[in-house]
Amino acid sequence: MVTERISSGITPDRQAIDDFAARLTGEVILPGDESYDAACLIWNAAGARRPALIVRPAGEFDVVTAVKFARAHDLPLAVRSGGHSMAGQSTVDDGLVIDLSSMKAMSIDPDRRVARVQPGLTWAEYAAQAQVYGLSTSSGDAGGVGIGGLTLGGGIGWMVRKHGLTIDHLLAIELVTAGGRLLRASATENPDLFWAVRGGGGNFGIATAFEFRLHPTGMVLGGAVVYAGDEAESVLRGLTHYAAAAPDELTTITFIMPAPPLPFIPAEHYGKLVVAVMACYAGDLDEGERVMAPLRSLGTPIADVIGPMPYPALFAMTEEATVKGLHHEVRSTYLKEIDDELIRTIIEQLGRMPGPMGLAQIRVLGGAMARVPEDATAFAHRDKPFSLLIESTWIDPTDDGGQRGWVEDFWRIVRPRSAGVYVNFLGEEGDGRVRHAYKPATFDRLVAAKKKYDPENVFRRNQNIKPGV
């Protein structure tokens, strides 16, 4: 039977909050404070909420204290690392938000190739510090995203084919449980918890430290080649066939969208449909030039900015994708194949966009990600060769209906092809879609872990796995 602590709707009185704040080393932000509105800002403004208080812990003790305070006052609890939850789940109305962004410590042992980090770091900050030693960890593709959320969901990014998921390089994690205990989990310590947090999201506690394995990464060959929309069908057909069969060193992320006003795109294409093939080759640069060549001849490029660069420089290509405060609607799915009919559907639906900031994104997966046994972690869709993401972005909240309607119509056509979904790419889509992020045996194991570590479902502002029925 599911048991949940439901908010009483009563905010603690000011004396209780003052006593709580006095026990913390970190910061408490309240409605009316000068910094409150900025502290409420998250990536998806469609999920904006007004918390009763926001806590920015300075360390693990503050996190423990905040969890105990939330439970003592029946406050709904939300946890934020970078604040980029697609569903807007990193905040909550009339509750307590634990904002980990002040916890940014990072230490690197270059001889052992191990990094110990706190969850407030962004991946761009992590990559920059690791690059000093010529090292990196396979992570996401947007530098502004926080360490915590991306890791707990799996971690698909620029080197997923070469080095696998972020969780494949997670050696240990420390987290605060719903009972206010600080636990360490690894292959030998609380191994059931360690299995669950590698793909099961924030369902089991608040991660306060991660230990990652680093791998040597000097210069990579990266950037983008852009094609005009009238070549989209042939470009996408050639891309998906080539990139899926290419060496593991090559990872591609392709955007079909109206051209943004970037300096390397000719002005006459601004606002018109383009195909931007973004790529990273992590290996010998001369060999990378040979492997990249077919991506540059899928049609007639209108822009080509692929070249050697330090790995952290890749994040500059997706910097705008992490800007906070815009409205987003997202649907995503894994795919077993991308055929001509689907390619035509994608192009046709993008032609019906109600605004200038919609897109479809295709990722070619496989490689190292697919070679880890399915039951090794809670990330269970390693066998899927492709993913598709549909996104609409807008500024004016009065545009919600048209923008959401377009995404839903697009998704309705694509959904029969769905072969599961990446939990980090889920919107607010209900329990059924959360189940689609996991295979049945995996989901059952996650429920068992939830029963053990959070039986009252304290941590439910996430893609929630309920502790049984």
C-alpha cells in the first residue's frame, strides 16, 4: 500500500523558520526577500512554482537538517541541482526547495583518474576542471545542466557511443535519505541502492557527493554542419544510416529546426528550416577527419564549423538550450528504426509549427552504451539505437495552447513507434510514461528499492516511482 506524507498546507511560523535557519551554515530564502524571484527561476517556466522557502545548503549537514525540517512540518519537498527538469519538478508550491547550487566542491586525483564532486556543479564547470589534466567524464551535451539530475537519470551526451553513459563511470555516491541518514552507495556498499540511483532518478534520496571515473580526453573533433531544409529528407536518410554504422568514437546529435541567427549561418536562412548535424569525434584527429567527411557531404552545406577543439568547448554549441525562464513542452521516445515515412512525418510536422522555436532532435545511440548488460543498472533501454525529441519553446504564456497542441499532435503521430523513453527527457506525462522509461523487471526492482529507502514517498517531485500498491 502506498503511503505518502501530504502537505498540511500550513507554512511554519516565522519563529520556526528562524530557528531552522540558525542551525544552517547555508542560506534560507523566503517570499519577499530581494533574491526570492531569481531563486525561483527554473529552466521550464511552464512549471514555475512559489515555494514557502528555498534552502541553499552549504554541505551535507544542511541537507539533513532541511529534510528533517520539511518532514516535521509536512512540507512538500523538491530538490534542485541545476534546475533543468523538463517537467519543472525542481520546484514546488508552498513547500521547501533544497537548491544544491552552492555545493560546488570538486577534487581530482589525476593518478587514479577519479573525481569527487558535489551536486551544485554544472557539467561545463566539471569539464573545465577535468580538462586541466586532459581528462573528462562522459556527460550530457548542455554545459549548464547540473551534475545531479543528469547523472541520476543516466547521462546521454557527446561521448555516449565512445564511453557510454555518465552512470557507467559512477564509482560511488553519497546521499541523504528520507529518514535524514547520510548513506554511501557503491558496488560494495548498499549495492541495491547503488543500482537504483544509476537511472532511477531522485526517488531514493538527495545526492550530496559523486565519485566519477575519468578518462583521457585531449582535443576532440567537434562542431556542426548545417544543411538547408529543402535537403532535409535526403540528409536525414543518409545521416541515420551512416552515423549508426560509424565507429564508436563518433556521436551525433541532429536538430531539425528554424535556423537561429548565429554568425556562422548565412542570414538568408534565418528562421527557415535547417538540419544542424552536431558531432563529436573522440579519438585520433586525423582519423576523425576521415570519419567526419561523409557528414559533410550529405548534401550542400550552408555552414560547416567542425574542427579540433578542447572537449569543454563543445558545450558552447548548446549554451542557449539551458537558458532559464522560457516555456517548454517536450515529448521524447526511443526508436528501433528511423525510416523514410518517419523522416517525412518529422519534416511535415515541423512545417506546421506555430512559433519560431520548435524543433525535433535525433540522437544516434549504440556503441559503448549498448555493451553494458541491461540489468547492471536501472537504465534499461541500452539496446535502443535512436531517440527522438520533440520540443516547443515560447516566451508568452498566452501562447500555451497553440504550442502545447502542436507538440501533442506531433506526438500522437509518432507515439505508435515508441520503444520506451529516457527518464531525463520526460515532461509531466503521468505514471504510465514513467513506466515506459524502464523495462518491467527493472521497474519492479526500483519499486522494491523505493519501499526500502523511501517508503512514505517523501521524494516525489520527480519522475516518481511509488513504493508499491
